[in-house]
Amino acid sequence: MAESQVLSGIGASAGVAVGPVVLVKTVDVVVPSIVEPVAAFKAAIVDVTADLVELAAAARDRGHDEAAGVLEAQSLMVQDPMLVDAVVEAIDSPDSVGAAIDSVAGELVTMFEGFEDPYLAARAADVGEVADRIRRKLAGAESPDLTALARPSVLVAQTLTAAETSQLDPAQVLGFVTETGGPTSHVVIIARGLGVPAVVGAAGVTEAVSPGDRLGLDGSDGTVVVNPDSEHDVDFDLRAQRHAASVEAAEQWAGRRVAYGVADMGVAANVASAADLARAIEVRADGIGLLRTEFLFLDRPEPPSEDEQYEFYAKAAQAFEDPVVIRTFDIGGDKPADYMTVAEEENPFLGVRGARLYKHYPEVFKTQIRAILRAALRGDIWLMLPMITTLDEVLQIKEQILAIAASMPAADIRVPKIGVMVEVPAVALTADAIAANVDFFSIGSNDLTQYAMAADRMNGDLGYLQDPLHPAVLALCAFTAAAAKGAGIPVSVCGLAAADPLGAAAFAAMGILKLSMSGGMVNQIKSTLGALDPESGQAAAERALTTASAIGARDALLSWVDGT
């Protein structure tokens, strides 16, 4: 038997798999010389669009809404003028089609990879996949067929596309490992929806396996073992048992409320697409704690109409009895829109973005507010303002919202609760004054962390400063929670820290009774909260706040959460 080899990657889709390896080889295609290159390229666009629409429909028929949503988005991306017009312009000879696609796609990939927002950065992979499908269509090359495996197997690949992943049969594909990809990629989102364990970013795995090998993987922590020995097999059995117990515990919380002591906790979902909304409904989340509206505004030549926005907001509102918190558009920084720009800035992340942009584009803001006010008749909608820094900003924008409401027929609208996203330290530190003028707070732990620690999340060298459980960040959250309690308004956390079991526990101990996260984590966090002993929580939170490091804070919280 071949010697065992342990590799590591990024745990992307929870679950454990052990089985024979199927190595998926990636073959680059070369676009040949084409007599009428522009016409051929445009024909390929039509064909690829039709293929993706067909794949999306098939995925939706199988109940795989996440996959369908991704493929539908890719079918629109194929037709995007940013791609199509740029390639057509770059084609200057029968031999230049492939080079034109490579050049334009490369520029778009670089642009998306530079975005800080993980939802937007994931679009880089979509661009690459779309470009590859166009190349293959022009070259007459078929994509790999992963639907006809001889036996249940573990796939190993340099990369998998969203389209390939959408066609996987969970009964035949025990799990997969790729060398590329990140935890927020569309491939991962689809894998989670299918319930297929997955590890991504496992460098060297394709070179480490050979025909006839076995492979074990843990999609929770990224462990990969090529040719596991008997000790590894025992370990994987134990891991599988723990995962099954965790899934069973989480499933018991679907649609149930969880309490922290005598206090009711709300565990809501973050939504940034139609697929996210479907997932939130599926897991029966306690409403939507953050509806990121930017996806409606991006990748288009003009802003969405009032009716288009209204339809989506109303659909979300009607799906839940609990509040649906809609964040007004946070364009700028890592989420640019060509039709909404200000003078070029040296640091756009700290420039004119979010609420700071509204005075430059009052009609776009007015249109969104009108849509939200109309949709508020369809359910319990709350309205949240992003990138707020001062009380004056809050008062000015609230005045605008009320003026817009006054200009509309009273019977056609409802003025929702208005709150702010606490992501700038200045807001946390002046939370007492601001709390008296808003209906709720929502802490955006991602941005609050990078601004408090003066560490750009884009900079890999500063990863050690990006832990939202650093005592400095926790202190800002505690200030905000105390101000909210004093003013009698609710406060929530909607950043990645809310989906961290230790973070969720810390926030509950602070009196923050609402958390929001990706749909797939909702019931797992409910399970964590339901097992906590509140009597020990206050002391654990105080220890976390008084340590000097994120590691110390995590140790303090871990001893409580694990009951040690």
C-alpha cells in the first residue's frame, strides 16, 4: 500500500469523505484561426448563454437553487457589454479571437480579484469560467463529463467550474478537493447546497495522487490525506460521527427560536443575491439581518428601476415574519459602479462611498427609498444606512427619507424603522448620541475590525490583525451594545464574526440578541447558542475584553463554550 501523505487546504463544505480518487484533468484549449471571427464570437455567445440557461433550469428542476442562481448569473455575464464589446473591439484578425478573449477576461479577473468584498471577488472565477466556455465553444472542445463515474469516488482537480459542480451527483461524488478556490467561491456555495464535502486551496494535491489511490478529506478544517492508513481511517470515522452529530443537532433548530437564558435570540441570514434569499428561506432563518442591495446595482450600465427593486424587496419581505433589514446601496470602494463615480480617490475604501455618496446621486437614492417604502407594506422591513460616521449624517439622511415619504401617497407606503450600520469606530464611540436618533444598530464586524486595527483586509501580510475577536474590536461592540440598551433599541451583528461560534457566544454575553450570517450557518449557530450556560457568559466576556490579544480572548471564550 502506498505511503500516507497529509496535505492541508481550506475547509469549504462541511463533511467527511473517504474513497477512491478520480483525477479530473484540466486541458487548455486553443482557439483556432476563424475566417469571420467577430460573427463566430457572437454566435458562441448565443450558444454559451443557451447552454448555461439550460443547465440552470436543470439544476432548479432538481431543487438545487444555489446552483441555478449561479448559472443564471453566469448566463447574464456572458452577454455583459463589459466582456462582449471589449472582445469585439480587440479582435483585429482571424487569428486574434483567442488572444482577445484572454486579454479582456484577464483584465476583468484582475479587477474583480482586487475587490475586498468576498461576494464580488468571487466573480473573478465566474469571468474565468465564462471565458473558458466561450473558448471551448469556438474550439469545438467538450467540457469534462463528471456525471458518469464508475463508482462513488472523491474528485481531485486543479479547479472545478460552477457548471461542472452543479451537475455532480451526491450519491456518486463523495467529496472533492481542488488546488484553487476560496471559501466564498460559487463552486463552494454549490457544493454546500448539494451537501458534498469539499476542500479547496489544497496545493499540490493533483501531483500527490495517482490512479488507484484512496483519499480522505474533512471539509470542516481542510484536512486531506492521500492513501490514509488504519489510524487515519479511524480518525476519519470519528470525524464523520462528530459531523453527523453536529448536523443532526443543527437540523433540530430549523425554524425554532433559540434563547440565551431567558432572552430570545434572533439568528437571521445575510442575503446578497436571489440564491442567498432562497437559501435563507430553506434554512428557515429568523428573517434577514442584512440584505445587501449592491448586487442589483452592479454589472449594468444604469441603476435598477424602482419597480425592479420593489419586486425583490417585496419578495424578501413576504418570505419572513421576522424583520428584513435592507441596507441602502453601499457603492464605492470595493463595489464600484461606472454610472456612480466621484473624483478619483487615493483610498476609495475611506472615500466617498456608502451614505457619503447619496448627496452626489440624489435621484438614485430617492428611487431606492421609494422602492423600500412601497415594499414595506408587504412585510416587516427595516432600513439600514451604511458607512455612517456622524450624527449629522444620520439626521440629514433621515430628513431626506421622510421628505420622500411625504411626497408619496400615504396609502401606498410605510415608513420603516431606520437604523445605522456600526462599521466606523467613531460611531461606536459616540453611540450614546446616535442611539437616541435611530431605531436600531447593526454592527458590521468586518469593516469595524479593519478600521479599528488600521489593517486593510486586502493585505495578506496583515492577516494577524484581522481577528474580530481582538479585545479592541470587542470593546467597540460592547460600547455599542451598552448604548443600544440605554436607548432601548435593538442591536445586532451581521459580519463574519456572527458566524464564528466564539463570536456568537461573546455577543450573546454582551446582550446582543440578534446575529446575522450566511444561510448555511444559521442553524449551526443556533445549536451553539442553545448549548451555552449564560451564568458563565458574563465572566467569560469580561475575561475576553480584558486580555491583550485576540488569542487570549479566544481562549477565554473557548473555555466557556466548550464547558472546560
